[in-house]
Amino acid sequence: LAKTTQPISMDSYEGQEVNITCSHNNIATNDYITWYQQFPSQGPRFIIQGYKTKVTNEVASLFIPADRKSSTLSLPRVSLSDTAVYYCLASPDSNYQLIWGAGTKLIIKP
Amino acid sequence: EAQVTQNPRYLITVTGKKLTVTCSQNMNHEYMSWYRQDPGLGLRQIYYSMNVEVTDKGDVPEGYKVSRKEKRNFPLILESPSPNQTSLYFCASRSGTSSYNEQFFGPGTRLTVL
């Protein structure tokens, strides 16, 4: 079973901020939270990663509260091209193999 | 350009006809792996390799073989393909052994076994 739980699907509109929440009640102390994006018929692409508090890059922000039981991927001002499946993963600092859930299918409407 | 390449991108074959899907990366990564993806499911790992001559089974290894004779190449072999191996296959690589390191994925190989 995946160590994380996220909504199966979401939709939003162009120009809006989209927040996708991921639940990970039982992640280990050495787990990082990593998000990948996958477009249809393409391989997943790394978006962002964090351990605690807030991380921001040119694509997204990741908020992880102090208790680390959940995290939120924030996509500012989405466009149609942000329509994709987003995966939340608990990634330990070890050679433990990642477990991929079904992800969240995000649909952006005009 | 740093990338993972796979060939072929599309393949239609018949039951029992041996095939190989090649994977190559130019980033000098130690770790490589193969995944399959089926509709409505996440990625499921088939095999992985921590380094040259080191391979291990993932979650769904039955019916597949791999080899890692060179650091850059990690071919996936289906000795006797069956229809239940019809799927979208991805090869991936990452530096080091820590699973939090960014994985780089190939473009995918869509396999149909009749």
C-alpha cells in the first residue's frame, strides 16, 4: 500500500491557485515528501521536494506542517498545460523502494 | 542533454515471441529501474539495479528479466510475452541510492501483446 493518500481527481480554472493535499499519517522520520507530475503517455517529472515547513521553486510550493501528517502542493495561477496527474510520495533517505499510488488527476478548464 | 532513452516507443507483438526493450541514460546514474503502468493504477516497479551487475526484483517481476552489464544501459527482456504484459513501460534512473533523489524517466514504451 502507498504510504500516502491523495484525492483521485480535482478540477479548477485557468489563472486560479490549485492546492492538492496529501495525507501521510505514518511516514517515517527520515521520509521526504516528493511530488511528481505526469502528462498522458509521458514519464513522471520531478516537481518539488521537502521535509518540513515550506519549499518554493519556479513551478510550485510545498507546505509541510510541523506534525508532517499531511502536505499541500500549491500551483500558482494554473494554465491548461498544468492538466496532468500529480503523485505525492514519501521518499526515505535510504534505498527503500518508492511506492506509487494512483495520484491526483488535475483537470484545468478554460 | 541529460536524458533517459527507451526503444522502441511502440511495439505490437504476439504471445511467446521474445522481445527486448532497451533503456539508456547519459547521466552516469548508479540506480536504474523499470516500471509498468496500467490504466487507473500508479507505477509498479518491475526490477531495479543499484549499480553494474547488481539487480533485484521489484513488486511485479514475474515474466521479466533484466541485466546491467554497463552503467548506462538497463534492458528489459520478456522471454515469452503474454497478453497480461500489455502495458506502458517506463525506465528511470537516479543518482546515488537514496530514494529521495530525483528520478528521471524515459518517454515510455507502449507494448501490446496479442
